[in-house]
Amino acid sequence: MQLEILSLADYQRFLKKARQASFTQTPEMAELLKKRGFTVDFVGLRVDGVLQVAGVLYSKPMTGGLHMEMNSGPVSLNRTYLGDFAQALAQYAKANGALELLLKPYDTYQTFDDMGQATGPAHEELILAYTSAGYQFDGLQTGYPGGEPDWHYVKDLTGLTKANLRQSFSKKGKPLVKKAASFGTQLRPLKRDELAIFKAVTEATSERRDYVDKPLDYYEAFYDSFGDKAEFMVATLNFQAYAQHLEEDQAKLQDKLAKLEERFVGQESSPKFQNQARELKAQLATFAKRIVEAQELIERYGTKDQVLAVSLFIYTDQEAVYLFSGSYPEFNRFYAPALLQEHVMTQAIQRGISFYSFLGIMGVFDGSDGVFRFKQNFKGSIVRKMGTFRYYPNPLKYKLIQGLKKLLGR
């Protein structure tokens, strides 16, 4: 079986038939890769005239040949042919001057519940499909090997509506999102000429968490390539409006307490009055504290809308994806990231998308992964991908070049 170079139209028709496909295997991602200087081809394998497996293959020059890669692919209609595709891809890489080929499959190796307990068998046959074709396997890993996670947190949106979505969240997630929605935070998509706002937040976040952020021109190229399939969302809050909102709610509580006292005149010692009055007074004390904090925020940040957090979401035929995000820790009390998560799931439902991927978690379930704990608020499940497979058409040449590079300190 030989690999075939596909037209854009053929590849698009193929993707429409696929039940599972990563956004990295879309024509939009291919366009972005081209903008970033890669050579891109749509490649596929036909069996008895029917296209069964295909994907986006990109390459760039490296010392001694080409680096070729397929990320979160290939896409298959029948996994029986994955091994044949892998073998054909290796032959294609060798015939076209590749020094190395990296393959990072999107097929799920194993499923888990949202606590990290296995809910399905490990699919060793998927690993065997690639190793039997001559690929070296990096092995099953945790964390973020190569900067990319193999463990993904996901949520099935089947049967959910905008009205009942919040009820599907966890016991902690429901009140978290409800509280976040009470602050008056505004969500909106950024326009292309506003992407510097997005970049400012992600850059500050990357410096705080010690990872390398994407440059602004990457986000601009992403925006141009994905069009309305990508949302660069921003969450903002006007602290003056927030303070006014608090004062209005405080007045309502004071009125409620006054009416309660009128109703229980002469019965102030009754347990019912004591309990209700105690609860209302506690709420009033909380509002008083928040009003003071709001005034401090106004003094520090002024009366203009203040950016709290940003997120980049992607929508494909098969899934919605949470890709990049950032936030300012001084505004954590407003839980803006939770509202952004509710937004993307609502959008996915409205677009007829039944699967949402929060993407990476570490795959470590000892309580140390804060990102995982946040995503658990939305009550999903976990899928484990296999990781990276490597093929070297000329392994001796590759080792020689790598050895020389190490010797020269490159």
C-alpha cells in the first residue's frame, strides 16, 4: 500500500466522515503551519479505492535532511489500517529525504473517570501497530513530555443544553460558576487588532509559571487561519459597576433583614428568628467587606473595564478545544476562568458539537496537579493518548549528525 497526496477537497470530505479528529489535523491548522514556514501535505491511505486513514504531514529542513511530523494524527475511519498507514508513511518519509519522522497519534490508549480510575482496557494493539512498522516508542509518560500532554481531560456534552449545562458540573463546580456569574463579569471575543490584550495576559502568565509563550504574530496567524472556528475570549470587569452592584444587593439584604425584624417583633429570642437573622447579618458583613475591597480596586485600577483572564477556544466538526489561556492572579477572587469554561461549552452545544476537550493534565492523581483540580469542577472524564513514535530512515546518519552536534555544542 502506498501513501497518496490528497487534494484539499478530498481531505475535507474525508474529515467530514470521521468521528474523532484533532484540530491539529484540520485544513485550518495546515494553513497556520504554512504561515509558520512549514511545508504541508495532506496524505492518505486508500484500501480498495476507499480512503481509510489520512492526516496533515508537515516538514522543515534540518541538518542532513527533513524533519517530518504528524501531530495528533492520523485520522482514521477504521483503526485496522493504522499499521498499514504507519508503514506507508515511513516509506514515504524515507523516499522524500526525511532524517526523522515523528508521529503523535490521537487515538485513545485508555479511558479513566474524573478521579483517575481506569474505566476501560489499555489498547496495547495501537502501540503495536506503530512499533511493528519500525517506529521507536518514547513510552507511556506523565507530565508534559516535549511540552505536550498525553493525558487529556474531556467532557461529553451529549444531551446537555444551555439550560441544564451548569447542573452537569461537580458539587464544587456548580456554586463556583454561580458565584463567578454574580460579580457582573463580561465575556466577549477579541478582534484581530485587540490580540495584544490576549498576548499581554498570556505573557504575564508564562513568566509566572515559567513556560515560553507564543509570539503575537503566532496568535495573529492563528486568528487569520481559523477564522470563526477560533475564539480569543476575554473576561473583563468594571469595578465601579461591580461596587454599585454590591451596594444594590446590600440594600436588598438590609431590607430583607428589616422585614424579618418586623415580622418577629417581640419574638427576637426564637430560634427561627435567630437563625435567619444570623445568616442575613453574616451576608451583610461579607458584602460590607467586598464593598471596601471594590473601592480599593477602583482606586488602584480606575473605572475602565479591567481584563481578568483570556482563553483561546477552537471549534471543529468533531470537538471544541480549550487551547491557551492566561489570567492575572490578583483577580482570582472573581473566578473568571470558570465563566470562560461555561461559555465554551455553551457555544459548543449551540454549534451542535457534543465533545469538549480541556486538553492537558499531568496524569498524576495525588492532588498535586492544580490544573486537573480546576478542570474537575466541570465533571468530565480522562483519556490517555499514547505519546510519541519516532522513525529514522537512516539511523546511522541520524546518530552521526546528533553526535557531531553534541560535540560542537549545538
